[in-house]
Amino acid sequence: MRSRRAVAGSLSLALVVACGSSSEPVVGAGSGSGTAAVAVVTDAGAPPPSGAQDAGCVCPPGPQPDDDAATAALHDKLTLLPRTFADLPDWAEDHLAEAVPSFLASCAKLTTMPGDKPIGVDAYSGRARDWRRACEAAARVPAGDDAKARAFFEREFTPYEARNTKGPDGKMTAYNVQPLRGSKTKHGPYQFPLYKRPRDLVQVNLSAFIKDGRGRSIWGKVDRDGDFVPYASREEIRKGALAGQHLELMYADDPVDALYAQIEGSAKAVLDDGTTEWVEFDGKNGRGYRGVGKILRESGELAKGQGTMQGIRAWFEAHPDRRDEIMDQDTSFVFFKFSSRPGAVGSQGVILTPRRSAAVDRAFVAHSTPLWIDSRAPVVGGTGTAPWRHLVIAQDTGGGIVGPVRADLYWGDDQASIDVAGRMGGPGRYWLLLPRGLPVPVAPPATDPPAQPSP
């Protein structure tokens, strides 16, 4: 793929024509469908330009990995191997009825799509009509009935083991809704603004302009010369780049909470008048993300293993005079809006279900896809980890959730979710459940046995 500057040149005229005199954001055309090799189902292609971290439309950034890891993942490929439900570790032990409402939330979106519309940018997930029988059957599953839920999934879906170029192992992390204490006016301790989306911020879907765009987007603005450029950096915004535009959505009383709201992509704010507001992602500045944990490790401030959410927060509390110095090195910045619905909203536009929703890379996995996860999660309130094997639904995306075997598990908005999400990050694998009868291109029969459960 071409450089950001070259892409900007090809987009400039289109953006100017699309923008005209309007100040509304411009979004590129639909993502369309990808192409696939016979053995390899999908390939994300070359990495997008700097700042192109999203897949699909307006989507929260999510916890993000080191830049080099994300870049390597963009070159990866997904291979699908057909399996049976007996191959899924602990499949019979999960309370699968808990996953049915999450799947039905995705079905509500699928039913509004034209029947022939692809549900993803890949070459294997099919079209909306291919999922409608499963959606109708899910609606008939009695609430709380695990046996009938299991029978439903086994009757309507076929499991496929997902592999990247190195094998079945990928990375699993978790995220949560960031709690905030805030005010709609600046006073007392409420000094740290969360900003609304600027009117001249635009999002461009690369698939509308570039053959291998794979549904990914870039964010920025059209400057006075007609070039498409990134928006103001975190430091520039902190120093007043948005002053006078009345974009302050609310003010937090803790700058680290405000930072983590941007990292997580959502927040639950308890205001000084006693009311609660849910805050959701509404855009970003299009600049490259650089995690504060990595910044602190590279500068020798944190030892290996201390880059958890809890470890980073402790460092900021001990060094308040260096807060801006460290945070400004992450030039990315996220904008928000108040949500009209209680709960965290995923990029599919549905309310996420704690421990039953996941963020994925939509260049490889389509929204609505059930995923059987085999990983480990931190013990809540304790030390160490325990096996975590559950069914989740792909309903979200994230800037750093990149690669064919990569999932970020939504944990919720309670204290336990903060404890787990701040510490989870390790190897894992998953199986995609795709509607029976779907013509899924798969690799030739593998000579190695199915993947074994993680210890």
C-alpha cells in the first residue's frame, strides 16, 4: 500500500467534493467483500497508513498493543480448518444460554441488512441471508436453558479452528468500561476535559479508494491546501488546539481516568449532580497510538511485567509532575459523545454483553460471528490465572485488535471487570462458528491433529 502522503493526495479531491460547504463528517462507501486464496481464507494485505487503526465504521479504539506487533499482524493470514464440537475444549461445560441474548443483539442488526449484503470484508462469512435461519432459531431458545442453547448452536453452526501463519495460538486480552467522576462544568477538581467530535473531523473507509483497504479507516481533516492530514495531536489539544470551539463534553476529576477512557473507548461517568452518563467513542485524530506502558518501559520507569493498568496508574500517582511528559508521547486522541442507551456500545452498534462480547479484527472476523475462546484469565481479587473457555460474539473492533487470531474480551463495568481487564493479556486460541451449509473456503486437510486445550 502507498504511504499516507500518497493516499492523501488521491483522497483530497474526493473529500473536498464530498464535503462541499457542509461541516458534517464524511464516511467512505461500504466495505464490500474481500478475495481469498484456496488454502488461506483471508489476508489483511499491507499495513494501512499511519493512523489507520480501525476496521469498519465508527469504532472504539480498545486496549492497543505495541506498534510493531500491530504492524506484523497486518501482514498475517487466516486459515480455517473444519472441526467438530467435540474438538472444542470444555464445550459441554459452558452456560451457553448466556450467549444467546448477545447473539440475538447481533441478529437485530443482521435483519436490517439486505439479504445479499456481505456481513464482513472477508471471503467466507457469507451474506446476511445466510444467517437468518440461525437468528430465527435463536429467538426460539428458552431463556436460561443451557441444554437447548447448546443444541441450537450445534444444529445451526459448524466450528472452524482459526490459525494464523504461525499456528492456532494468538493473543487474548480484556477491556472494561472506564469509571469516571465528572461534571458538565469546569470547577473544583473537575479540570480534565473529554471532548466531543470536532465538526471538521472526517473518517475515510479505505476500501472505497484502495483495493486492499480491507474495510480499514483513516481519520483526519482536509487542510487549507486540500490535503487530508491527521487532526491535532494530544499535546496540541492539551495546549489549546480546540479552545473556543465549545467541544468540552464533560470534565473528569482524574487525568488518568480520562486517559483510560480513551484507551478503553467508553466510560461510565457519575456526575457531581448525582446522575450517571454513559460515554461512547465518537472519533479520533488519526495519529499513531503509542501505549503509555510501552513508553514507561522503554524509558526504564517500569520493569517488565509492571505495565498493567494497575502498574501504570501507580506510576502516575507517584510522578504527577511527569504526567504530561509521558502522556503527550502518545499522539493519538479520542473524542466522545453521551450515549442514549445505558451500557457499552460496540462498533456493530449493539450494547455489549459482559463476558459474552468480544472485539476482533474485522479484516478477518465479521461482526455477529460466535467465537469459542480457549485462554486464561486472571483470578478476580487474587493472583494467578485460570482457564477461560466460553462462547462470545464478535460485536466490537479496536485499534490494536489486529490479526487473524486476536480477541479483546469485554468484561463489563463493575469493579471485577477493572481488576481482570487491567491484568489480562496472554496466549489463546479460538474457533469460529459459521452457519451450516455456508460455502467456506478452507485449507487442504491438515496432517496435524486438532489444537489441544491450553493448560
